[in-house]
Amino acid sequence: MAEEKHEESLSDEAEWSDDGVSSENEKAEESDSSEDEVAPRNTVGDIPLVEWHKDEEHIGYDIKGKKLKKQPRKDKLASFLEGADDPKNWRKIYDEYNDEEVELTRDDIRLIQRLISGRTPHAEVNPYEDYVDWFEYEDKGHPLSNAPEPKRRFIPSKWEAKKVAALVRKIRAGLIKAPDKPKEEEANYYLLWGDDTNSAENKKRINYIPAPKLKLPGHEESYNPSVEYIPTEEEINSYQLMYEEDRPKFIPRRYLSLRSVPAYDKSVKEMFDRCLDQYLCPRTRKKRINIDPESLKPKLPSRKDLRPYPTTCYLEYRGHAGPVNCISVDPSGQWLASGSTDGTTRMWEIETGRCLKVWEIGEAARQISWNPVADRPILAVVLEYDVLLLNSGMGDIDIQTKTKELLHVGAPGATEDAGDSKSAVSWMQHEKHDGIRIKHFKAVSSIEWHSKGDYFTTVVPSGDSRAVLVHQLSKKNSDKPFRKLPGIPVTAVFHPSKKIFFVATKRFVQVYDLSKGQRIKKLETGVREISSISVHPGGDNLIVGSKEGKMCWFDLDLSTRPYKTLKAHSKDITRVTFHRTYPLFASASDDCTAYVFHSTVYSDLNQNPLIVPLEILRGHKAEHGRGVLDCKYHPRQPWLFTAGADSTIKLYCH
Amino acid sequence: MPPKHYRPAGKKKEGNAAKYITRTKAIKYLQVSLRVFRKLCILKGIFPRVPKKKFEGNHKTYYSTKDINFLLHEPLLEKLRQRRAHEKKVKRAKARKNKELAERLLNRMPGYKLDTLILERYPTFIDAIRDMDDCLTMVHLFASLPAVEGERIQVNRIHKCRRLSHEWQAYICRTHSLRKTFISVKGVYYQAEVQGQKITWLTPHALQQVLTQDVDFNIMLTFLEFYEALLGFVNFKLYHSINVKYPPILDSRLEALAAELYALFRYVATGSARKPVETQTSGLIEEKKDTEEKMDPSVDESELRLAQLQHQLPSNEPGTLMQLLEDSNTNDDDDDEDPDTKECRTLFKSLKFFLSREVPREALLFIIPAFGGVVSWEGEGAPFKETDEDIAYQIVDRPTQGHKFLSRHYVQPQWVFDCINARIILPTDAYLVGMVPPPHLSPFVDDEAEGYVPEYGETIKRLQTAAKKNVMPLPDLGNQDIADPQSLLAQGIIDRTQANEAAEERRKLLLLEKQYHDELKKEMSGTTYSSSLSNKNSENTGSDEMQHQDEDMVPVSTEKDDEDNRAKLYMSRKKKGLFEAMEISNQRKKSKVELLKERKRKAESSKTG
């Protein structure tokens, strides 16, 4: 094979060179055809000669198109004999193409031998020549190639991917068997909790709240509870009327033996609910207080030590035909005056309950007040627009003459006051009851005497700048002390000893110094609407009652905020009042109760006043949503008078 | 110092908005679906919180930001994502009808383990034990569900639950740590004490359970997944502590007979180094028993005899007997055992029980050995037959019993439970076959707090004290009770509330008596009734002392009311609210007790009338 190939390559070369020297072909024709370098004569090209020209007489054509005749064939025997004689016969080869015999030279043979043994054809070629480095890289500082790393070094190989894909395809097709199935997952338990408790301490989750445990079953959950745990038929029926949430979830039933107990149909549902609770319910730590409720009650001083105070109803004054709006006790403590919506004002003897006097005024009395000085038995009654100053007719002749003198108004024109209040108030004589009638320009709400008994103040809530008026009885004139008031006034009170004046607006109590004519303080009550105020006889404390049932105690030296707020009543407080001598105060309310409180005010400024609720007085009946309308203390005794909407007045004694 | 509003760079918020995160935001933050989030929360034990201020609205669920970050760094999250991706592949394969591929993929689902989670949630073993209640209840519930192919719950999970629950019961039984049992309508409650922790669980009655439609089983199964792992590890630790190999290898014959529990008992008994005597006296393992008896026959025999003696003479010198028993106990078993366990271990000591067919076998097979008894049942694989002469009690739950052995008591199953709760062997008269047993009472009720003790509870208490003090139970506690409630209280026969009631009654009686004496005196002195009344009136206005007396005459209720009102007036609003709430709850409790008493009275009157 190798020989043939060689031949072919030789012939190819010959042909190729033949084209190159076509002009010399004629000369070469004559020359020796056996010469290697000379082109072959035959021009048929590379065709299977043996096949195609088997039966022909020629083997091809020369360059001029002449047929080349086949040489006469020697028979086998002759050629053998010829070869046997010739010692060079082994190096002769028959060239089929040119139809001639070629003798290989020594070089040819050597070349062939080298080729066969896999070496280079020519012996002079050195395959292991010394490497000559043509580049100088010493002292150059750069690598041979400065090109950046190519991208292909970083991306997965495409070729490998293809190979893997082919593998995958084979695996999927089932040609390559996948390893057998993963074994049935067996839980391999081991000793999870070692003994290292210290390290466990560190691992403890902060802020973790464990789920609360389920409630343990009680007797009623038993399959065979005692009879008292089983609800009766009516009770079970009554559950149907309850709201869904209130209905008991579990109705106890009794089974007479264990074998008759059925499967509980809600067990899966209850477990599910528990699961939901565990992962959906927010958890917080709740402090459960486990104390006796009695311990929450404040330690109050015993009531026995705080006696006397009014406790029981002792007398009832009857006679009024309508709700008794107001009451007042005279400074001597003998007489009680009351005003009612039935248009009368009455005077009672306290000890006996006898009605001494009745004034038929014809208008509802809103407020009534005795003059605080004993030798001026004058009664001030507030009607709608008027204030009446009436002579009660008590006392000896001396006092009576003086009183009558006092209650005499001269010419109506002369009493007119100068200034702005000219039109506000007019003093005039009341003919019918022999007193003074002070006519106001708008409705009057309250009246309050000064402790000296000469001055008194009236409040006209809608009076704007003339809302608070101060009247002087001896001179029969009226004055308006304030040019402007912050808000609508409710009541106004004089300080018992100092020249200080309190005006209650809806939510605040303004404290004015009358001598300087300026505001000293503003007390913030924090209630919605003040209904009445009362000043402690000492003058440093004040209580305020509100329409929401709250009562505020102010210590004027302490703060402008209440020292204590008491929520006593469920309805409006109509009146709060201090006792003049005893450490008592009281509140009356529309919820038909009156509260009696003890209040000790200490002369030591560091000690806070002691307030103790003492007694709840009941007895009045509600009428048209109103209960107790007024309450007043007796000036000397620890007795309380209350006036009710049920047209009675009650006296509570100790 | 930086100003108050200063916030360091990179810190975005502070206050509630930084501490808490709403659920929707948490899900977005974690980039998971709600379902995966739920699963994570369940497995990690994360629950919503209540921020002080609900900054995003009242109706939202808030989680602690720390908890959510805790979830974010959880390797399980990544595992779950992988699973999700894998599920998608399976789905795709199924959609392409490539069944084979789907199956192959399903087999290669990435798995995860919960051991790290368990250790994280319960760093110490005690923590895990403390939280076993829900775990056990859940596993026992699933163990009782129908193991049917094609239901929503896989059969192998139910079997696993069964196995785990039996393993737990075997441990409890072996260590005699069961304390209380209670048959309720919902199932049987058990309370055990393991390492000082009280664990209560509920097993449903062994009947076909109903799978309701309104339950999301995915959630329950997620919980179950965690509980299975937890119970497995806890069981391992517990078995390890008593030197038994875990997981146990069971006797295949007994397993086939569905007596796994018994098989487990035998495994635990034989596997442990300390061999309990009582489980090995069973008939199946005769040879062992023989060898055992040969080894120390004297102790065993004496013990047996003592126990028999004690049983025959229930109230005759138990103190000395107890002492003797204790002596023998110290010989053969551990000395460091606490007295409670000892009491439980010896309750049914050397008593043989036999269960009839109709009796709930699993529960009784669990509790009787737990209290030291030996038990057998009707059926194959039972340790001894019904004809065994030594059987002391046969548990029967049928209307009539045909053939009766004279040597044994025939009792209803409730007797066993009541005995266990009372810790004494009760007289069997009330529990005989065909009778309606006495009421079954819950051992979990604190009588003191409840304020009411059912009648049978008192009977049991009396029996207990009798057994303790060697005092014969009084036939009827009548007027003597009222006479001196304090002494009875000291004895522990009646509780405090009753004592108070009795004292009240006594006071009233005394008052009446006094009044009677006063009137007698007046009659003697000759004053008429009307004059005495007028006397009172005159006294009224008089001295203070008399008024004080008068005040006592005011109806008690209004005075008390006023007193309350007065006190309330002075309380702060917060305290007032608290006080009122307490009053309401007390009132409710009282009315409940009143209702019970009323019902009881009615029932009694109807019975007699």
C-alpha cells in the first residue's frame, strides 16, 4: 500500500511538473522515459487502468493524442526466470500507468524504509532542534502576551454542555440506568439533648412566650358526671335564646356505662382550633392579679371617730305644692326659708316643722338666701328677673324698725345708679310684701350675701359685661365690678373674710381681688359644666360641683388644679355646701341622693386636707327626672336640710 | 449627646414601626408565599405579637421584626424554595404525561430535617418536656384516625403516630409516672409527671373518628410533622435514660395481633437493665419468672404475701405494713424513688386483672401496669387465660355476667380509673356488673378554688383519710360537723369554703339563741312588747351607744352597699375598674356554685318525692 501511494504521489508530482514545462515536451519525448524527473507519457489521468483498458490494446494517450500501445506481456514463467537471474529484480516495480518497469534507486529504498518505520523521510531533518528564543524578555517587565483573559475561560464549555446533554438524553431514554430509588426515609433519632446545659442557656430565645396550656377538664366533662352538673331541659332550651358567643360550647351529658359513650365528633375540629390558636393568635404576657378585692379599698378612718354628722331623716317639712327649688337657714338657726315653683315662699320653724309664714309671690323662686347678720332678718329671693328683699318679721321691735328703715327705697328716680348699669338694675319698693324689688334687665340665676350682710351679688348669666353685679343694701345702689368676663358666669361667691371674689364660669373658677380689681387666679376644674361652688369657712379651700356628678376640691394655696376629684353622683350635682362650724360638707344631686363628707383642713400647710365620704342620704323621690334640688347645713348643729323635687324638705340629724 | 430625634445613618426607624412588621410586609420581605410562610411559622414556633401601638391599623397581624429576621436566616427557607422548584418540575412532567419522569422526580424530592429546629426551640430537655401537651394530644389523635388508603392522611403517617404514642405510653408505664386519669366525653385524659413536669394529654375513645370538612389538614399535618420529630427525639432521650435501645424492635407475632403496646412493654421490660418484677410475672414468660424467683425468691414471696395481707385487711394496721413493704422495696429496687412514684407503683401491686372483650383494652392495658398491676385480655397472645385462679379483678362492661368465678371481683372499668385518682383501692360494691356506677369526677379540679365539692368527692376523701389514718369512715356526718368545723378542716375532711359556711350557720344559731335569751329576760322583768318598742325609740335620740346598736339593725345589704359605695368613691378610676371586674367575676363564680347546689337540691327532692 505504502509503495503504491508513493508511486501515486510521484506520478502526481510528475504530472504537475509536466504542465510547467509543456514547451519542452517534444524534446523530452525522445529522452529516457525511465528517468524520474521526466513526466509520464500517458495522459489519461488517474483512472482505473486495469478495469477500463483491460481489453484495449493501448493504455492511454500521449500528449499529442497518439495511442500508447501496450507492451507485449511476458508470460509468468519467462518473467520469473528473468527475475531469478537478475539480482536487482527485488527493486524493480511494474508501473501500470506507464506500462513499464521501474528500478528503485538506493535512496528511494532508504526513503521508503524510513517512512515505514515512522521517521521523517529525509535523514538530514532534525526533529529535535534546539529551541531558539527569538524574543528578548529579560528586563522587559511584561508577559509574553498582554492580551486580556478571553471570555471563554469563564463561561461553561459549550462542548461539555453538549456532552452532558447527550448523557442526559441517554439516561432519560433508559440507555443508562439511574441508581436505584432513595430508600424509604427512616427517621434516625439520636440523643439531641446532651448534658451541656450551660451552652443551652445561651441559646435561649429572648422574648419567647410559650403557648398557654389547655384548660384541664372539670367535673362536668366527665362521661358520668354527678347529677348537679347536667343542665335541665329548660336550661338547655334557654341556651338557644343566647347569643352564639355566649352559648356554652359543651353541654354535659350522662352515660350510664362506658360502652355507651360515642365518639366525640368535634375532636378533630378542636385540635384544629388549637393549632390555629398556636400559630395565629398573638401572645402577650398578662399579669394576673391575685389579690383580695377588699385590699383595693382605701384605708379610711373609721366613721365613728368622725361623728357627729347627719345620718337619719328626722323631720319632714311639707306644705309646698311644687318642687322646692331652694332653701336657706337663718343665721340664728331657728328658721328655715324655702322657695318653690308653686309661687310661694315659706318660712318654717326648724324644731317643730311648723310653717310660720307664706309669701304668695306668684312666681317661682329660683334662689333664696338669708342675710348672714343676725340682726338683719332679711330674706333675698330670686325670681325670674327680680330679686326681692323681704322682711321676715323676726326679731324684737328694735330690729324691726331698723329693718323696715333699711328696706325703704326713696323716690324710684333717685335710686337709679349712674354709669352703664343704669338700665341694668332698678331698685323699687315692693308694695305687697313690704320689701324691695330689684329689677334686673335679664334673668337672674343666683344671689349670694357678703358675710357682713351689707353687700350682695347677683349673677345674670346672659348679661355680658353686666353679668355680675354687686349691690349695696345700705346705699341701695348697684355696681358692676368687671368690665369683661371670660365666659358666661354661673355663680359668684364672696370670700368669707378677705376681699376676694369668686366667679364660676362654665369650666373655670376665676378668683378676683376686689381691692385691686384684678384677677388673682384661674382654677381649672376639668369638669364639663360647673353647677355650684362653695367656699370653706376658712377661706383657703373651695369645692365645685358639676353637672356630670363630679366634685372637685381645690386647695387655693396648693394649686390651680383640683386636689381631689370625687365622682359621687350619677346625675347632676345641684348644690355643694360647707358647714359653717363642723368639718363637714355635702352635695345634693338629681339622682335623689345627698352625700355627706368629712373634711378636716389642717392649719399646718404641709398637710393635705382629709376628705372622707361619710354617709349617703336617701329618701327623696325623683320627679320629672329631678331629685334633690338644694341642700344646706344648719349653722350650729351638724344637721342637713335637703329640698327635693317631690315638694318636701327633709332634715337629717346625727 | 445627640439630640433626641437623631437617628444613626442606616437605621431607618425606631419605635413600634421598627420593632414590628405586618404579615403582608413580612411575606414580601421573605419573598415567600403565604403558605410557605405559615409552614415556617409553625415549624419555627413563631407567633404574632401585639404592639403597643398598632401603627398600620387595628385589623392587621403584627410580627416581631426580630422573629422575621430569624426566619430570613433559616436554612429551611432555602430548602423549601428548592422543594417548590422541584414540585414545579414534577408538575411539568405530569402535564406532559411523562409519568416515569414525574415518578423519578418525586423520589428525589429534596428533604429536610427538623432536629436543629427542635434544638433551637427547646434548648434543654426540660423545655421540650414542658411543651409536650399539645404534641401528645395531636399524635394520639392522629393515631386514632382511620388508616385508610385514599383518605387525606397518608396511612404511614398514622402508623407512625401509633408507634410513637405506644412508645411514649410504654415509657410512662415502665417508669410508673402516670398520675391521674379521667374519662371524659372527649376521650381519656392522662396526666403524667416526667422530670418534675406535669404533662397532660387526651386520647380519643377507641372508636371511628369523623374527619370533618371544615378543617385544613395541611396545617394540622405541618404541626404533626414537627410533633412527630419532637416526640421521636424525646422518646429517644427517655429510652436512653432507662437504658433501652431506641427505636424498639417488637415481637412480630404480638404486633400482628395488634397488641403493640403489650409487645412494647415486654421489650422495655426485658431490654432495661433494671428488670421490674411485676411485668415479668406474666404467664407468657414462665421460664424467666422461674429463674427470677430462683434468684431471690424470698423477697418476692414475702412481698406478695404482704400485699395480699394488706389487701385482705384494708384498714388494719396499715402503718406497720407500709413500713414492712418499704423495707422490702429498698432491697430490690431503687432507693432514690420519690414517694409519689412509689405510691403509684405499688397501688395495684401483685394484683391480676383480666379484661373482657367489650372493655377499652388500650387504655386499661396502659394504666393498670403503670400502677403495678398485671393485666391480661381475652384473645390471642394474652399472657394468661380467663381461667387463671389468681385473677383478682375482672373488668367487665356488660349488663350481666354469665359465669362468675367466686374468687374474683367483677367491676366496671370506671373503678380502675377512680382507684387511680384516689390512690386507694376503692370498695367495689358500687361498681359491680349491671349497676350504674357512681359519678366519675375530674381529678384536675381544685376544690378550694371551685368552691364546691360533689358528694362522691367527699366520700372518696373520707375513704382516703380513713385509709391514711386508720379511722373507720363515719357513717353520717351530721350535726357534729357543724359543731366544730375548724377541727374537721384540720383533718382535711372538708375544705375551707365548707368550713366557712358551717361557721356562718353556727353564728346565726348563736344569734338566735341570744335573742331568745334576751326576750326571756325581758319577759321575766315584765316589760311588754310595745313598751320595749317605745323604749327603743327613746333610746334612739339618746346616747351614742344606743345609736350604734341601732345602726346594727339597719338591713345588712344596704349598709354593705353604702360601705362599698363610700370606698369606691375614694378609689382611683383604675382601681375602681379592677375592683368592679373582680366583683363581677366573684359573683359569677358564686352564682355557678349556687346553680349547682340548686340543681342538686332539685334532683334530691325529685328522688325522694
